[in-house]
Amino acid sequence: MGLLIRNGTVVTAEKSFAADILVEGETIKEIRAGIAAATAHKTLDATGMLLLPGGIDAHTHLDMPFGGTTSSDDFETGTRAAAIGGTTSIVDFAIQGRGTKMRDALDTWWKKAQNKACIDYGLHMIVTDLGGAGLEDMDEMVKEGVASFKLFMAYPNVLMVDDATIFKALKQTSKNGALICMHAENGSVIDVIVQQALADGKTAPVYHALTRPTIAEAEAVNRAIALAEIAHAPVYIVHLSSEAALNQVREARSRGVPAFAETCPQYLLLSIDELKRPGFEGAKYVFTPPLREKENLPKLWDGLKDDNLQVVSTDHCPFCFEDQKVLGKDDFTKIPNGGPGIENRLHLLHHHGVNEGKITLNRFVEIVSTAPARIFGMYPKKGTLAAGSDADIVVWDPKAEHTISAKTHNMRVDYSMFEGFRVRGNARQVFSRGEQIVENGKYLGKAGRGSYLRRTARGGAWA
Ligand code: URP
Ligand code: ZN
Ligand code: ZN
């Protein structure tokens, strides 16, 4: 006896159809029209609702040290906000400190999440150092379910690694089946431009964007893909922000190269104009890569349509305006890089993508759930609605309207990048492994109920 969700429209990446969903324990038992109510101890009428697989945000930074401070959402506040917005799994980033072992970082991040995570969570490992037994450490991480690694081509002297390290890591993943996620910007060149700007007295937030040209992103994407090709490994470009960078991915994919890329709602919906806001307000939009000229926005939507971009994640990395962003009041390089968004990804993609006719409902599901599950080794446990899959189900009301605002959002941050955006479509109920955790904007579950997701390395299966 389980839970029966009746009369909804099931939406997967492939199709939409009228059906009931029977949940038993933590998994989906059956999906078909006309399941008898007597088979369940509890029923939920979903007439007029869409039934979506829980959202998967494959790029978040909770409780992350950066620039002398720490991102303001921890695993409890961040995952609670995510759940309320219809996301039931995240993949966050553990950071290997230089000269330390990846195992230490993994333990540290497990501790951060324990007793706090409200939804299921996986971890990528940020690699900063392959000295010593670094390559063996990568294999050990894969055995622990860390099926992906992030490398930085930016942030010199902090996170950036050289091409030799990138190439060695790519070669290792060609053997252990994991995936390299690349922060692709030419950090060395950007640093020269940044130092010149500071020497010229250009300290305002907008110079964060003006010192990071799109060609520095495109060059790094091109280089990342070239190194992956030499290593016979797939590569995944994170937070891709510009048409120039997208063109590099498109060209590689047209040749059959297993290059993948994500973008984020901010690059689809906001432009560099936000950084030009009066006073210091532009600091709210300082993250990396930066917001671009608005001509890029429709090109990124095209990329989502034609599958040269596979995923939309948030890169949720919130810092409060009043007491954290202010660290860079007199110097844009000291503004903590990052912005909030974990709660609103589905709202924004559904409204500006589906309602505005840019993507279909099925493509929406693919982008926010199915593709990240496949790419990051969680499918079909996560990322779809099917018998045997985890019962991560969002009962989505496609007509519910609300206005996004810091006054009402659940993220622990004092501003919203999407303040005043009116969106249609919202999560009415959210189930995570069969447990109802959200009812109309209220979190019902316990902190710490989320489980660590042991992800599977995909190996050569990149078709
Ligand atoms: O500005 C950003 N994106 N902060 C988070 C770290 C990263 O590079 O993803
Ligand atoms: Zn990054
Ligand atoms: Zn990030």
C-alpha cells in the first residue's frame, strides 16, 4: 500500500501523457491511467497538474569558502529553498586544498551536508593539485561516487591549474570513466587586463565584466575541448555564458566530439547592464563568467533548443549584499564572486522557456532533470518518472503565478537577482523518495533527511 497521485499529466523528456503514479516506499511502483484507489493508503488528486521528475541542480556552492568569506546558504537553508522550488537533488562542489588530499575535502563536505541536507546531494571534486598521488586519488573518489571533477582555467594563484594538470586529469577520466567539468576562461590573460584596470583606477563592479571578454571564454572552451580530444575523454563546460563560447561547443559537437555544456538562468535572462546599476548595486551581479551583452541571450536559448547546451544549472553561490559583497566596495576584484538562484531555476525556465514558446515542456524536463541525471551518473534512479525510479516527483501547477522577491524567497541572502520577475508555474507538492517535503511553498521535511548520492562513472557511454 502506498501513495497514489491521480489524474495528473506525466511529463518526461520524451512524452507527456495522462496517468496516475503509484508510489511504494521510496520508489515509483507503477505509472498508468486508471490505477485503482484501493491499491493505496493515501491519494492525491492532481487534476490540472503536471507531474515532473524532481529537478536536479548539478552546480551549487553551499557553505563554500571564497574570497575571505563563505557562501551564505549552508546545506540546510540552500537545499530547503531548492526543494520549495521543485529541485530534489543537487550536485555540490567539494574543494581539494592545494597540497592536501581529495579524501580530506570529501570528508569535510560530507560533514557540511550531514544533518543538514533536505534533499539528496552528490559531490563533484574541485581538483587544485595533482601532485603526489593525485591521479590515484581521483580513482578513489570515483569509487566513493564522485563521478566528476571540476578544474579551473581561471582564478590564478587560487584555483587555476595549468594545461598539463588539465591534460593529466582528462587522461585519468578516459580510464576511470568520470567526467571533467571545466571552468573555461583564460585566467592568465584576464589577470593582466584586471591589473591594468586597477592601475587605471577602474574599481567599480562593472569592471568585473569589462575585464573578462567573451573571447577569453571562447579561447578556454576551445582549449579545453582540444585537450579532451587529445586525451580521448569527454568534457563538460560549466556555466557557459556567451555566443562565442557556445560556437566552440557547437563546432566540436558537429564533429562528433563528446563535449557538453550547461548554462544558467542568469546568462539566459540578464545582461551586463545589471552591473551598471547606480552606486555599488552592480555587485549583486558579480559572478564568473560575467553577464554579457544582451545579444548573447537569444543565442544561448538557441543552444538549448538545438542541444548544443544540454543542462541549465544555477551555479548558486550566494553572498549577502550588505555584509559580504561590500568587501569589494573600493575594488571590484574583492567582491565575492557568485549569485543566488537555487530556488528559482524551474520557475524561470518554465516561464521564460515554456510559456514564452522557446522550449517545449519535454525539453524543459530534459534540461532541468533528465540530462543532468544522465550526464552525472544518476539515471534512471533520478531524472525521470518510471517504475523503479526514486519517487522524486514535483506536482507542478502550470497556472500558479508569483513574483520572485527577496522579501518572500527562502534562500538565506538579502537580495534576488530576479527581483520583481513575474512567473507562471510553481511547485504545489514536492516528493523526495516518496516523502512529501513541500506543500505550497512550505517545507515539511526534516533537515538532514537528504542522502548522499553515490554516482556512477559513465565510462565510454557518451552517445
Ligand atoms: O562566480 C562564481 N561562479 N562563483 C562560484 C565559483 C565558480 O566559478 O563556479
Ligand atoms: Zn566556475
Ligand atoms: Zn560554480
